[in-house]
Amino acid sequence: MLHNRRPSGDAEGGTSVADLQALADRVKSLNDRYRHHGATDVLRGALKDPEAGKIAMVSSFGAESVALLHLIAMVDRNTPVLFIDTRLLFPETLAYQAEVSERLGLKDVRIIRTSEQELAANDPYGALRFSDKDACCALRKTLPLEQALDGFDGWITGRKRYQSGSRASLEFFELEEATGRIKVNPLAHWNPEDVRNYMDENRLPRHPLVAQGYPSIGCHPCTSKVAAGEDPRAGRWRGEDKEECGIHIVDGRVARQGESA
């Protein structure tokens, strides 16, 4: 395994310019190698190709997550799957996570949470989401994920190009410069019909909230129903200038609509 995340050499302890260039070259090589392949081959390459390194999957167990989780189960059920429990999720999401994990036979699902000490210090009354949603996401999602990814060279996401403007040019492999990790997006080129067809063909269970008008599901306080004709992600942080939870970063910043990813 490569374990090239955050190599030494930068004066501030981050990834040096030379190391970032080497990582960028690896990402380009991986994209060139798998450019004309399908999702299964990309996923298999991410888990087996030495240039990808040690990889985990991060899943929200949301509306479309089961498709990629099924692919993971087909390729390697022992792949670490990281599920972030923000303690603000819908009860239906928690039940669905347990159901899908058991049904697919996933062997290494890791439920990660921000520690009670961190919550007590930074959000003792659970009200941070009202005053600073970015800070709430950072505390409840980004922080525990960063800790859980320690020791991994990269991670697999379920992001797709059609989901938002910031994802329109998404590649199968991308470099996350802020952390020195590789992100893998096997479903980057799938459209909504591809996801639905895959779920139908494999008789995969749906998240129970989808039928209730939630095509994109996050934390309970920041997710609302979506009306017919609205963008599927319109119910995420409705009315806010916010498109990402902070887990997906561009140049160390939260990616917002119109920015490249």
C-alpha cells in the first residue's frame, strides 16, 4: 500500500508541491487507464490497483447509496465502509443502514461519530446548526470523517455529474489537495435512469423516505421535501447559500454551485 497521504516536506507540515505533483500524476494515470471503463471496473481498479493505494468507501446510506454499496459487495465485501452518524439523522436512515448492510453482507461497516467531548465543547445545546450550518457540518461530518480516514490513501464516493453544477465535470479519480488523498467516483457518468434501472434490476431496497418526497437525504433539521419539478437536491439546506456539507472540498474550501469539482 502506498500511504502517500500528507507526506513530509512542506514547511507547514502539509503536502509539499513535489508530493502534490506526484499525486496529481497518479490521478491522471488512473483516469487515463480507466477512462473508457464502466463503474465496476473503476471500482475494482480503485480497490486493487497499486497506484490507488489503501481505499475506504464513505456512504451516507441515502436515497441512491444502495447502488454503489451493491457494487462494493460484488467486488469486495471486506471493503471498509464508513457511515457518518451525525446524531441528527432521520431514524429511517439509521434503520435503512442496518438493513442494507445486513442484506448485502458488508463485512466492515464502521459507524463514526464526533466524540461526546467535541460536541460538549463546540455544540453543547445542539443549536450550532441555527447559527452556522457550515460549522455544524464541519463538527459533525468533516471532523469525524477526517479522523476515520487516517491511514487511508483515498476514499470512494457516490457523487455523480448530474447532481449539481459543482459536479458537472467530475472525473473517476480526483486529487483532494487539502488532504493529499485520492477520491474515487465510480458512478460519475451515471444518470438518474442508470441508478433507477440498476436498483430495479438487482431488486435493491429503497430508502423509505424517497417515497415520502425526499430524493436527497441528509440530516433531519436541514432536509426538506422536494416538490415535483424541483431539483432533487433542492431540499438540502433549502434557502441557504450552501450546496455541500464540507466533506467534498475544492482547494481547501467547500465547493459551491458553479465552482469546479
